[in-house]
Amino acid sequence: MNLKKILVIAIIIVVIASMFFIFNKYKNDKRVNVKVPVLLYHNFVNTVPDKDPDNFNYINTPQSFEENIKVILENGYTIISMKELNDSYNLKTDLPSKPIVVTFDDGYYSNYEYIYPILKKYNVKASIFVTTDKVGKEIDGIKYLGWNECLEMQNSALVEIFSHSKRHVFYDKLPAREVRDDVIESYRVIEKELGKKDFKVFAYPYGAYTEEAVRALKNNGIDMQVYDIGINNFKSFNKDYVKRINIPCEMTGKEIVDEIEKNY
């Protein structure tokens, strides 16, 4: 290859890199300085036990959840899906002035039995992160969603189903390639049961991750990764480090709103 051709190729590479940089800067400049809280719930029970090994951090009541939704809506928040958040990030749609995302981890049957009717009642969206090895099973007296329930909720257009891993272990203890393979396998199962996913989100069990795992998943088709604690700022939003607020047992809607607004 002669010097002229090398020079032309080099110029083309520089131009493409410059355009990419300018476009990313434009996207960042266009993103509004708005907080994006992502709420995290787990299992739901009608009667709260007197004692709980997890200090009531991972159970809630349907009544409390409905109260949360009512108060959130009454305070002017718009509940959006993960997909809508991603579309706003990519400047395909405008972000509401007070957005909020609702998520559930582990894939408990109670999400379908108690929470899905509430989502339909208020016409609000949510995301459920399922552990694929637990789907359709009852473990230690706790029932998990089956694929039929997942499909019904997904078809309603109110619920997104994403991966919370295949095995639900501490992924900061494993090599990045093993984490990658686990998540890829979990999505293979999800897509077999629920259809192809053009947008994929992964929530780390226990919030346990390594930077190597984050890079591995990003390079293997995972569009968004969720695990940190806190509230996201849309201006500096990083799709690979999405933060959430865990909602412990019977936390009130006012307490949730206060928690969000004190961070403004």
C-alpha cells in the first residue's frame, strides 16, 4: 500500500472518530439535568411476619405497593419503562420532567398474583428481573413465576422481563467470562420462552459485580446494567452503572418522594 492510500485511510479514520465524538457530545449536551429514580422491590406478602432474616428489606405488602404508586402519581411523577429510559437516552423520545422506573428482582410469583393487577389498575409500567433457574419452581416454600405468567405480563405491554442471572450467585467472585456465559445463557432461555429481545438489561444479584464483568457484558449485547444504590442523574447517565433505591417493607409513598427530592 502506497503512502497516498495510507494517508487517505488515516484521514477517513480521523473524520469518523471526530464525528462520533461530536455526536456523543451532542447527545450529552441534549440530556436534561433530571434525576431518574429507579425503585427496587422483591417479594410480596399479605401478612408481614414478626421476624425476618433479611430485616424486612426484601418483602413488602400489596397494599403498601399500591399506596406507593398512588402517591408517586399524585406527586407528578411519570412511571416509564426501562426501554423508554433507553430511548430517551438515545434521544429518540423526550424524558418526562419527573420520570421514575419501577423494578422487581428475582421473579417471585407474588409479582404476578398481587402486583400485576395493580399495574393494570393504574396503567403503569414495570420491569421484572427473573433468575431463569428458578422460573416455575417453588424453593423453600417460596413460589416463583412460570413462563406463562411472564408471557402474559409481557404481552400486556406493561411489564418487561429481563435477566437477573441464571443461578443467582455473587458474580464478583467469578471470572468475567463465567459471568458473561451465565448471562448469555439466561437470555437464551428467556428468548426461547418469550421471544427475541432487541433490548437487554441485566440486574446483578446482590449488586455484586466487577469492572471486568461489566465490560464483558457490554461487549456481548447487554444494553444496560443495574446494581448500584442511589439515584441516577440523566445528564451524566451511564447505562452500564444504573442505580436503584431499594424499597423495604411498608416504606410509604411520602418517604419515597422525600428520599428522591432530598437528593435534588
